[in-house]
Amino acid sequence: MKKKLVTTLLGASLLLAACGGEKAAEKPASTEAETIKIGAIGPLTGSVAIYGISATNGLKLAVDEINANGGILGKQIELNLLDEKGDSTEAVNAYNKLVDWGMVALIGDITSKPSVAVAEVAAQDGIPMITPTGTQLNITEAGSNIFRVCFTDPYQGEVLAKFTKDKLAAKTVAIMSNNSSDYSDGVANAFAKEAEAQGIQIVAREGYSDGDKDFKAQLTKIAQQNPDVLFVPDYYEQDGLIAIQAREVGIKSVIVGSDGWDGVVKTVDPSSYAAIEDVFFANHYSTKDSNEKVQNFIKNYKEKYNDEPSAFSALSYDAAYILKAAIEKAGTTDKEAVAKAIKELEFDGITGHLTFDEKNNPVKSITIIKIVNGDYTFDSVVSK
């Protein structure tokens, strides 16, 4: 009796298993991803970690907001952020790990050299890549799926020349640039070309090298020309010294600079603030911008990180929302469809209004900062 009962139960179990197997065959499990996997790369340790942390904090804030508001296409973003230590080889290794993980798009890298290295491999894979902050011109030349949010060095030179003509009504300009710096020379060359196109006369062009501290010989020559504007495109350590010495040799010109001026106030003693008073320089956004969207971003960032968001934070925040808009426009995470959608976007973000040109560089507005009493004040938003 027991044997018969066991046999009957065994038969019933096999029958149920067979029915279950048949149902499974009829309705296979869905292979559709439950989340949208977005990869991110940045220097979170090492010599340039300050940039990577600031940038990726902006990215994480945006992802948290997007997920809290329903995600993308009804799915939550799964963000995988890897540290590349500011090294190109580490960056490529991190990228490959993210590919194996299954990312559908990449936000990063942050600095230019690793961005170039990653762009070359991402282009081969066709994975959409958005660098928030890599300014080197050839990053986006790697492939049609590579984009950037920040303006390029030549672009800001052109916009600053137009600003010099339209806002400052300059008729003459002198240029003082760092011959050892691709950044400084690149901005200066673009500025000079556009200034001439705008009808501004370049009355002097002087150069110097990295590490120079005494600029009075060059500035004395410029002073003799008495230009309406002195254009100085370099990083803030040099900019502060040049401004102080320019005033010491009697230059009264309005000083205009590139985004490298951001940070100059901390290098100048308050007793010398007069030297940088009313300097205008380009930046990606201003914390003093009264735009409601900008102020909400700053408020939320401060609440989350107890810190003021840098331009890197704002650019990375925008990168996340650009990717969100593109995936929603495409209606899919298919890499070709997403890259095409990014290309076609018209986007309004924290760092301004942008579209993408034929080389996937943003055609966008630039924020002009004016230094007043040792403070960075918002002057205007300009575009080419």
C-alpha cells in the first residue's frame, strides 16, 4: 500500500513538473533589463581627484533626482562609478569593466587625456559617451557616438572676441598668452582670428613661458599701445601675477580672460584686489545666476554635499539629464538610437542652452563672470 502511494505521488509530481515545464516553454522569462545601466568614470583619488569628486557629485545628484521622479522609461538608473586615478590606462581598464557589466551609455571621463583614451575605444564599440568636462578638441573626433557638454577652448576664444566687441565696444586689443600651453595658445589664436573678423585691431601680441614670474617687459610694450582691452587666456596662478604687473606698468585696459581665471581671487592678496577689479572672464555657469533652475541646483547640491558646486559639478549634472532626454527621445537604450537622439537634442541646462554641431561639440551659451571687490559676480550669458 505504501509503495503504491509513493508511486502515485511520484507520478503526480512528474506530471506537474511536465506541465510546469510546458508552461515555461510557452512563456519564457523576459530578458529585458530591469534597470538602465549607466557607467561613469572619473579620478576619485590621485592628483586631480578634486575635479573628479566635484564632477561625479553633480552626476550622482542628478541620478538621485531622476530616480526619485520615476527614472527613465519607467526604469531606475543603476549607476556604476569607477575610479581611474587620473590615468589613461586605468581609465580604459575601467571602461572595459563597465562594458562587461553591461552599461548602455557612459558619462565620463573628466579630464582630457583619459577622455581621449576612452573615446577611442568607446567609438569602436559604438557606446554613447558624454564627457562633461574634457575640453581637448580631438575628444569628439573619435567617433559619431562621442559627445561633450563643456565648450571647447577655440569656441570660448571666439565667443570672448564677440563679447569684447559687442559688450565692451573695444576697437583695439592686446593679447598676452602662454606659449608653453596648448590651452592658452589655442584660446588666444581663436580669439585673435575672431577679433579681426569683428573689426577689432590687434595692436600687440606678447608671449611668455610656464614658470615665468616677471612679465613687465612684455606688459610695458603693451602699455605703449594703450589698448581698449588686454586679453589674457591662462590659468589663475599666472593670471593674477599678470594683472597685478599690468597695473603696475600703467595699463588701464579692461582685462578679459578665459575660464582658467576661475580661482584667481584666492591667489591675490586682498590688498591687490584693485588689479583684478572689473576683470571679465568666461565660465560654464555662475552661482550668482538668478535663474530658478540654477538656484535650485545649487540649493540641492549644498544640502547633499555641504559644499558649493563647481562648474564641473554643473556640467556633470547636465550630462545626466542630457542622457535622460536622449533615451526618452529614442524610446530605447539601443546604442545607435541613443547616439542619434543626443545629436538631435536641443537642451536647456544649468550650464546654458545647447545643441550639438557636426563634430558633437556643444553650440552653447557662455557665462561671463565679472570680478567685483574680490567676488565673482554674474555679468551676462553670451553666445556666438
